[in-house]
Amino acid sequence: SEEEIKVIIWHWVRISNIKLGWIHDFVKLVINYVAPFFMLDTFRYSSKLLKTFCGHTSYVCSIDCSTFGADQFICSGSADKTVRVWDVETNQQIRSFNGHSNTVYCVKFSPYHNNNNNNRHVICSSSVDNTIRFWDIKDDIQLQLLNGHKGWIGGIEFSSFNGGRYLCCGSYDATIRLWDVEAYKSLHVFNGHENCVICVDFSPLQNNNKNESNGIGVIGGNGYTICSGSFDNTIRIWDIETTKQLNVFKGHEKWIMSVKYGSNESQISGSSNTILSGSHDQSVRLWDIRSGQQIQVFNGILNELYVIKGDNKEDSGILCFKFLQLKQNRKGNRPYSYLGIVFFPITKKLINQYPTKKKLGNN
């Protein structure tokens, strides 16, 4: 519903330092970018701190969530230079990877290794030490190291196509690199930004793509692109096959903090031809890829529907959060499903989960 979407967006824009003024038409647009949805009333009255994961010795920059079999895990990257893995059910840290020589900026579970290497569970991390590293959770080792950038590396993303075989990343050196995860090699460097690139995204999987080919030329030929957001206040679109810059979107007054393509899975026509961006100028903007024009800008102050507050003594802000569908729990033969929102405040106490609880089968 509209009210549920408002809550989700409010928490999302807080992470990007955005003060969002609510515009009614935004309801229809936001469905493409945020999931899953939950019951507003249940969230407001039942949310509480569920777990705290302690172990990092400095603030946490990034988190990701994944499920392997029946087990759920969270990985985290921190300014303490480590990548850590946590078992959600037991509340325990199961791995701590040391290898980066500076802050770990971004972490992602690798879909390619999980899908194509006999369910090998691997984490990819980017760092201020100018490297990208792959970590094998089971064997507790660094699997691979990627060098090439001349500055710190910001956001990383796995491709929506070919099972996540391709990885893109943005860097302080103002470039975007495309990597082949299978071969662990750089495929191309995209030049054009005039300042550091902090966020990137792959265009969504196309409905007519059977995901059979592994050739990068074929991927580009199918129309796949990369978008990037930069400290030069622009968003740029890059064609993977031709390696050419296709669009430059100008409008934000300060640096871009996040970019996201619309989804092909949405029921809204043309949504895959849009990009949503968040900026330090405290605005959210929607862009049309085909026309190269800004469709809408959302700014101002949103009336708060619900706010989750951290510990004022230990928390100095929230850097990132993820939605996590927790496993079902049965109490007295009554099934429940929990939707957890995993927050990472800027504190040595890392991970907070704020769940909603909803009885199944009564809707």
C-alpha cells in the first residue's frame, strides 16, 4: 500500500542523507526499487531490537545478506580493515578475514560462485587500499585479489545476467572497471567522470535473455549497460559492448551517493528505462534513460511515520541497512514469519535487527 511504501522509502533515504518531501505520484514509481513490503501497523507496534552482533573494532561501512541451504548469514565490511561473517540464527561470528590494509568500503556475497562452483560460498570486498578481494567462507582463505585501480574503490555490483559472472566497481581514480569473475581479469576501464565514482549498478536482466551465453560481446549486444554516480555530480550510462558513454544526467547539486536501475519485473510499463538516484544535495531524482531527461525530483521534509532510534551514547549514525527475510519460527504450533531490517550504526556494536512479526494464514 501507499503507507507501507512511505515507511520503506523513509528509511532508505535516511541512509543517503536525503530529506524527502512526499509527492503522491512517487508511490507508483517507488515499487520498482524497494522490496520486500511489510505490514505498516505490525511494523510500527511490533518492531524491536532483536539481535546485536559485536566484534568489529571500528565503524561498519557495508553489509550484505545471503541464505545457503537452511542457514542465513550476514557479511560486513568495516574501517577496522576486516570482513566478517555472522550466523543469523546463532548470533555468532563465524569468520573474520584479514588482508585489506585499509577500510573495507563495500561487501557482497558472490552469486556467481554460489551458482556455478558447486555452491561455493564467496564474499567480494572493495577497499580504500585500492583492491578487490574474494574470500572463501568454507576454506577460510583469500581466494583472489584484483588490482588495477589507482585510487580507493567504492561500490561494487555483480551482473544481473550470466549468473553474476561480471563485476563492476567505481573508484576514486574517476574510472569504472568491468571484471570477469570467472577469469579474475579486467575487461575494460570506462573513462569520463571528472571525479571519484562512489556507486554503480548493472541494468536488469532482460526478459528475453535465456542467460546461455558467456561472451561479453553478446552481453553488450543484448543491450546491457552500467550506470555510475560520481562526486562530479553526474550520473553516466555506459554500453558494455561498445564501451561507449551513452548518457550523462545532470541535475544534482552535490555528489551522487546511490544509483539504481528500474526493474523488468515491475508491472509498471517502461520502468526498466528509468534510473533512481540519491544525492548529498538531499534529493531523490528519477531519470528517463531513453530521453536522457530528468522525470521528477523529490525533495523537502517527509512527515515521519515511524523512526527506529539507535543508542545515543554509542551510535553516531547509521551507514547502511538491508532487508532480511528471517526463517519461520513455530511457537505453540503457530507459524510466524519475520521480516528483519538489518542496521549497521556507526559504532563498535555492529548489527541491529529490527523485525516485524506477522502471523501466516490469516490474511
